[in-house]
Amino acid sequence: MTGSLAVTGPIGVAIAVWLLAGKSWRLTAAWCILFGIGMALVVATKMAFVGWGIGVESVEFAGFSGHAMRAAAVFPVAFFLAFRSSPPQLRLLGTLLGVLLAVLIAISRVYVQAHSVSESVTGCLLGLLVAAIFIWYASTEHHMALGRLLMVLCLPVVLIAPRVEPIPAETWITEAALWLSGHDKPYTRAIWREPKSPLR
């Protein structure tokens, strides 16, 4: 549940609000663009498979894991910014804690059989790439007026996470993919398990 859109989405918004409040215009734009690109790639790969069956059968890849991508993008950045004014060692520890949380969420997606290993790993790597680029860029920015307000903004989201109703993002993606492709039924991983007809 921690990696669901209902949780990571508001935290992503909280990061943008924190940056805006600190008048870090360039960082706000960078975060929105990077996170938006990550989300767009997740949606694009999922729609490509659901609507047209485009995937990698050999590794059961049917699209980046959205849970893994969002968690890997959001949590390292949130911890980095929350400890931005702390000593370097503590800031690094906080960032690594965010990475660890993201990795655990990615692993959980495989454990509950929501995603294949390839989908969770690639989703996590995509999110970590988003986070790494932002953190690198943010490290060059010295004008960040606010301190740990980000933790205050994110805390309510984390506390209510166990009670949050999941956002039906997968349903929306499926409906959009079917509308664009003109197909009546979505492609599923079951097509990879069907017996292959012998070539003639």
C-alpha cells in the first residue's frame, strides 16, 4: 500500500509544494518534469501491452511497475530534502533509507505476484534514476529556505496510508488502451502461457 498512487502521489505533490514554498523555482520545475517523465513511461509501457500486446515475453515484461517506480522516485527525494540542512552523513543516511524503502516495496510487488521480477526491477531502477538526477541537480542549489517542513507535509499521508482506498489507475489505463487500440479485450500475461501453434 505504501507504494500506491494514493500515497506516493500526494507525497510527490508535497515535494513540489515544499520546493515552491522555498521559492526554488528551478527545482520545482525539475522535479515535476522528472517525475512526470517517469510516470509517463510507466503508463506508456502498460498501455502498449494492454492495448497491443507489446512486451518482452522471455522475461515476462508487460510494463514498468508503477508502485516500484513511484516509490523509488519519491522516497529518496523526500528523505534527501527533509535532511537537506543536516550534516552530510545524516543526509546520506536519510537518502539511503529512502532507497531501502523503495527496494523493499519493489520486492513486495513480486512477493504478492502483482508484477514479475523484470517489471519490479526496471520500475525501481527507473524511479531511482529519476531520484538520482533530481538529487544531483538539487545538490547544486544552495537556496532552499525551508527545513524539515517536508516531513510535516508527508507525515499525514504516511499515517493514513493503511486506510487509503487504492486509486483504480490500472482500470483507467486499461480503458484508455482499449479505446486507443480499438480492441474489445485487453492483452494479459495469459497469452504468453497459451500453447504456441506449430509453424507451417
